[in-house]
Amino acid sequence: MRRYSTFNLFLIFLGGLILLFILAPLVGMFLKTSPVDLIETAKDDDVVNSIWLTLSTSFCATIIFAIAAIPLAYLLARKNFFGKRFVLGIIDLPIVIPHSAAGIAILGFISRDTVVGEIADQFGLNLVGHPIGIAAAMAFISIPFLLNAARDGFSAVPVRLEKAALNLGASHFRVFFSISLPLAWRNIVSGLILMFARGMSEFGAIVIVAYYPMVTPVLIYERFGAFGLKYARPVAVLFIIVCLIFFVLLRLLSKEKTDANS
Amino acid sequence: MLTVNNISKKYKDFVLDDISFSVNNEDYFVILGQSGAGKTILLEIIAGLIKQDKGKILFNNKDISFEKIQKRNFGLVFQDFAIFPHLSVKENILYALKSKKLDKISTKEKIQELAKVVNISHLLHRNTTTLSGGELQRVALARTLALEPDILLLDEPLSSLDIILKDELRALLRKLNKNGQTIIHVTHDYIEAVTLANKVAVLHNGKLLQIGTPKDVFQNPESKFVANFIGIKNFFKTKITNKNKAVINNNIEISLVSDNTETEGCLLIRSEDILISDKQLEASAMNNFYGEIIDVYPIESNYELIIDIGVKLSAFITETSINKFKLQAGKKVWICFKASAVKFIKT
């Protein structure tokens, strides 16, 4: 009995190569890092602080920008207007431009001699080299992921349900919060997680806006440049572990929430 | 009273053209039309979900053409029910009650009362994603009735139900109407119009072709389309007296095949099923009547006879038979049809 055709074997072979390509470097890195090094690294204040900084700035950037991004995604899913394709193009820009170039653009936007910089200055803030500057860089790079996921989510909510809610006497605000948002929630959460993840892993734009305080991707780069592969590796491994734990937790939490809804 | 005056709407490549009609309070108004005739758009314009390009809508003499959806108080039941999938049955009904701002106890009582009316008390705590089509339909109806709408707008409410559920829902709609609920019901099925409506409008390609009582529209179609579209001319309010017997017009007894007894309803006989003869036929057909031809006129490639047997019956007949039996107005003939050709619909 032949269970696999030649074609299927061919597909499995190629697919396997790709999986290996993704997994092998990561597994290799884990294997080459001794638990002792890992524990040492976890005790290193610089590392721990940078991981906290990275997680918290990315988290805040995601939540704050989501407040405006989710309504925008709704607008884009529901309304047709002149120049909509242009707006959609703008939204995808951060994905296609080089991140170091994005960093230069943001630096030019928030540095002290700009309007934004001057306003911040009046509150005694220098955005360059400040977590706010880091958050701005993270959000700039990662917001397309949230916008696109949320837009898909809203598009999938039948317009009829919103019409029915209006007919039942609900205001547009109530319809948005009680019908559209809960039904698109699964996609929005995916978008939030993606945005958070993408912000956390950003290096190119952040390194230009703020070398200090050091987010973990910058710290890994710095350790690699100053001390070499052996010193950079445990930080990388630790950061990956922390990220994975966070994603699994977020996925589980969001799953519970959506299950309760369905 | 709802008055729709010269409503026009261009929607993509569809045009709703100069629609005018009025619906009195406690009317059961059926808008009959094929799919794509513009029925749903018309309902949504009345509900305020779509804005008309031209024309006015008046309710009790007040212009509501540009009134907000939420303020119109017309409850629309969508063809696919539009039940909120993330809410339970009870929460779906509660959604409509929120805008009523009732206190907790009245809300609870109201939900129980509505659930009882549409017979879903046992479903209140169920998740809506596991309900059948008929159950969803009832939830949608309860949710809309919670608004206590001035007019209930129904978009093809019976089309997705099987025959038994259709009968049940038809009876429920009838009951609601009898209790004073004004209903506008759009459908493609003329039987729904015959059995439920006290006023019918025929909509075709965005135009209203005819409005009137079911008798007016079905027995005197003003256009060829209406004549072809409405499938039946012989329909009568009836009561089944005992098994397999029904009485129409208080004095004419019709034999039929039915398990119902002591039931009111509507009786339908297709014009094609009626036979004409000079003498009474010795045949198995149970229904034999003697009557006078009132009118003969051509339709399509055949002729239609109107025969008075105490009530007026329409029969289709070929030109050959017209000539053979020398059928003309004033002539007396025998007609017969089988008991199994008589259709009874409970209302």
C-alpha cells in the first residue's frame, strides 16, 4: 500500500527544509547557551531593565495607539470615500520602507527643533532618547498590523447586524461598542498581539531615535559589537523566552475571552 | 397611518421608481414581488436604514422622511433574522428593551411575556448559534416586538421555514395582526398574500403595478405581469366543518382532503383544475356544481371563464373546447374538480 504519492513526498521534503531553516538557528542558539549563562544573564540588571523597558513601551504604544487606530480601522472597513485606496497605501507604508529610514523620519519629527519637540520641551521632556520616543518609533513600525487585522475583523461583521441594532433603537455609539467591536474582537486581539510583538522586536528605527535607554534588541546588538557572539547570545535567548511566554499568555487570555463570547 | 409618497431611490444599478401607497393602522399589508423587485430596499427605506432620493414618508400625518432610524419605531425583521451571534436569546431581546429604559422587574416581566407570545420561553438562556431557523425567526420576532413597534416590517418571514413551521408562524402573525399590530410584509409567495393580507401591492422592477384587496388584485389583475405572477384566482375564506368538508360563502360545501377539523383558513383551487361540461359528469371528482358563465376572455393562448356557482370561479380552457361546447356568457354549464385539487391553508 502506497500512502504517499511522489508529489506529496516532494511537498513534504520542501516544507521540511523551510521549517528546518526557521527552527535550526533558533534551536542551535538555545543549545549553545548554557543554563548557567542564562541564569547569570537573568540576574544582570542591564538586561532585566532593558527587557522591562521593551515590554512596557511596546505595550503602552500598542494600547495608546489602538484607541485611535481601531475607530480608523472601522471607518476603513465600513465607508467608501474618495482617496480610500490612497489612505490604505499610507497605512502600509511603514511595512515597506526601511526601518532605519523610518527612524530618521521619526527623529526629524520629534527632535527639539520641531513643533512636536518644542511642545514636549515646554513640559520638560526631550523625546529623543526617552521612552516616549521609543514608543513612537515602535508604533510607527507596528501600527499597520493592528490596522489591517482590525479592518479585516470589522469587514467580516455583517452590516445587517448593525442595521438591526440601529432599528432596535441603539445609537451609533452603542452599535459600535455592543455589536461591531465584540464581533471583530478576535481579529482586533490578533492585531494587538502582532503590533505588540512587532514593536518589541524593532531595532532599526529605535536605534536611531534612542540608543539609550536601551531596548533589548539594541542591547543585544551592543553586546555583540562590544563583546562578541558568546555574550550577545544569552540575552537573545532570554528575550525570546520572555516573548514566547507573553505571547502564549496573551493568546490564552484572548481565546478565553472570545470563547466566552461565541 | 403610514403614507409613502412618490419614493424614488437609485441603488447601484437598481431603481425604485415613484412608489406611493398608504397603510392604515391595523392593516396587514403584503408587498408581493419577485426577488430583485426592490422589496427589501423599500422596507429599509421605510425603516430609515436607507435614505430615499426623492419622495416623502408620513406617519400619522407627520413627515418622517428624514427622521432618525431610532426615532421611527418601525420594527424590521430581516430575512436572515440578523440575530446577534455573541448574545444569548435573552440578551438579544434585552437589546431592544434597553432603549425603553424599564426598571428591572418590568424588564424581566416583559421578556417573559414576549417569549410566551412567540413560544420561546424554553430557549431564553440558549446560545443563539445553536438554534434552528424557525427558532431564530421567533427570537428575531420577539426582539422586534420588544420595541412595541408602530409598524412591524417583515422581510420574507416565511421563506426559510419548512411547512409545519410556516403554518405556525402564519398563525402567529395572524394573531398579532388581530391584536392590532400593523404589519407590512414583503414576499415573493402569493399564497402568503392570499392567506394573510387585507391589502396587497405588487412590485415589479422597482415599480408598483397594482394595489388593492387580495380579491381586487388577484381577480382583476391590471397588467399582464400581475396576471402571470399571481398564480391563483380561486381563493376563499373558509371553515372546515367536519372531516374533508369545508364551507365557503356560508352555503357552498366543498369536498377536500384534509386532516383538519373545525379550523378556519383559506381554500385555493387552481383554474387549470376545473373541468367544464354540458351535463353532470359521472366521474370520481367529488365537487360538482351547476352555474352560469358570466364572462369569457382570452389569456395567453387559452381562455378564462368566470362561472357563477354562488361564488365566482375562474377556469382555464382551450380555444378548441370553447368552440366545441359553444361556451359564451349566459350559458349554463356543469363544473367539477377533484377533492385533491383543493388546497387548504390554515390561518
